[in-house]
Amino acid sequence: MKNTNRSPFFQLSLIALLLGGFSIGMTEFLMMGILPDMSKALDISIPKAGHLISIYALGVVIGAPLMVGLTSNLPPKKVLIGLMLMVGVFNGLFGLMSSYPLLMATRLLAGLPHGAFFGIGAVVASKLAQKGKEASAVSVMFAGLTVANIIGVPLGTYIGHHFSWRYSFALIAVVALGAALSVKLWMPGVKSESETSFRQSLNIFKHKELWLIIGLSAIGTGGMFAWISYIAPLMTEVAGFNPGSMTVIMVVAGLGMAVGNFMGGRLADKFSPLTTTTLLFLSMVVVLLLTTVLVQFKPTAIMMTFLTGAIGFSVIAPMQMLMVQQAKGAEMLASSLLQATSNMGNALGAFLGGLPIAAGFGFTSPEYVGAGLAFMGVLFCLLLIAAHKQKARNLAAV
């Protein structure tokens, strides 16, 4: 079903997806802001509280293929509603738990819908969009993540710090239930264009192009996460900002992500998802290397925070469209897998970016690691371009 009369930015159905992305963005990133408060309230160490971040990422990785597989025969609209209900229920339960094992269990369950919602939502958004505006429509949904970082996470952090972290997760539950209602009321029914069974859709893993895109997501995106994971010491110890300025700095990063998200969608519509992804990963290498020099001065440090956030987040919509185009007949599974692998990129970037700091190379060293990971993304893009050219030559020879 296509809407040919209105821009995707004004479709209520896409706004419903944006609200869903907003609730998931809060679920994923709020924990970083309230970790000390949770540690104190639960009387556990900060590293132990930090396991609640890792267990969520595990839930995303498990849930992406699992949720798509279990719901492959259901209408996408009903699946999206069900996934949002899961986000609401499990975040609500998380806020009620008092024992650490139950907190870990509910946090794992809260991560299960993440990948499937964005994966299925991306396919639905592209079908609702005007022809030639598919990537822009997908970027509307992912705008929920950027709005969560600009508004939702700071608000939830304030509530968690001044009142209780449990209220913060109650807020997420309310937003998620509101998103489920919005999908029900605003989204038209969308049918899958494929009759492929879930078992048959697993055949996509036989194609090397799919693995190259997975490499893009799991390794290339680690470049941004190597930067963002250690942005606080970078800005306070190197740029010289007061620790109290980090809230404003994170808002600047979030604004950059918001701009980059829409920029990436527009560029992918104007050129192609693969060309756009290649150029953006190359740009990420450049901005990360520039950051190591320009972060020494406060004005340029702020400028690079905005720019790095924009470039880092701009690859999401193009990569999502690249995956959808590659996996014909299994778009929802492949699109969901991209969310799982991006969480691997999150973990990889944070882990590798921390190694040179631990070795005593300073707080700008993660940017070099990030540039290396982003350059790996460029190499994956070049391999994908070569694979496409080879396939075209083979078809021409037949």
C-alpha cells in the first residue's frame, strides 16, 4: 500500500512508528544515564548494574530472528502492536522488580522486541512511502531514536535522579503502550508481498552479499560506538569541559544524530543506498581522525561532537534499505538482523575503544580505533560493489 499524495514526514502511520522508536530508544539508552542511581538504590556495584546494559543487547540479538520467526505468518500491523505491548509490559515489570535476577530477566525480555520492531517497521515504512522516498520514510521511524536521546533520555535521567529510577521505566511503559495504540489507530493494514515461509527465508544466508552487509553493521558501525562510549572523558579530560556540561554536550550529539538520520535517508533516495553508505563510512573515518586534533579546543570540540553524531547516525537508513533490497522475499528477517548486528557493533566499538585507554594511550585513542572500524566498513562496501558488478556481468553473459 503506497501513499502517493503526501510526504512520508506527515503520515500518521510513520509517526506511530516514530513513537515506537522513541520508546525503544529510551529503553536502550536511559540505563546509561541512571546507572549510578540504580546502583545506589539497589545496593550493587556500578559494574554489576552495568550488566543490565549487556543483557539488553543480548535480548536484542536473540529476539531479532526469534520474534520474526514466531510471527512470520501474522499481518505486520498486528506484529508491530504486539511488539510494542511487549516493550510496555516488560519495562513496566522491570520497574517493579526488586531482586537482581528478576531485574536481569525482565531486562532481557525487554530487549527481545527491539530488532524485530525496527526490522519489520522499516519494511512497512518503505511500503507506505511514495516511490523514490522509501529511505526517507525509514528515517522517520529511526528519528524516534534520536528524539529519545534529545528529550526522552535526559527527562528519564532527571526523573531517575531526583525521584526514582522506577518512575523512569514506568514512563517508558506508558510511551510504549501509547505507541501500540497509535499503530492500531493510525496505520493501515500492510500485507507482506512474499509468500516465503520463515524456513525458506533462511536461504538468504547463502548469499555472500548478505554477509557483507552484516559485516558493515557489526564492524563498521563500531566506529561511532568507539567514539560515543568514551565521549565523557574525551570532553572533560581532553577538551576541558566541566563534568556538569555533559548533559548539554549529549544533547548536541543527539541533535547531530537527528540531522544525520534524515540526511542519510535523503541521500539514499537521491543516489543509492550502497553509494551513500560507502561515502558516509568514508566520511566517518575522516571526522573521527579530525576529532583527535580539534577536540583540544572547546568550540571545535562541540562542532565535532555535532558532526560526528550526524555522520555516525546517517548510515542507519541507507544500510536498512540496502538490506531490504538485498533480501527479496525475506525482507523482515534480514532487516531485523541488521538491528541485532548493530548491537554487536555497539559492543565491539565500546570494547575495542577501551583497550588503548587501559593501555595508557589517552582519551583520544578510541577515535583511532573507531576510524579503523569505520574503514573496515568502507572495505565491506567496496567488496559489495564488486560483488554487484560481478553479478551484473554474469547476468549479461547468460
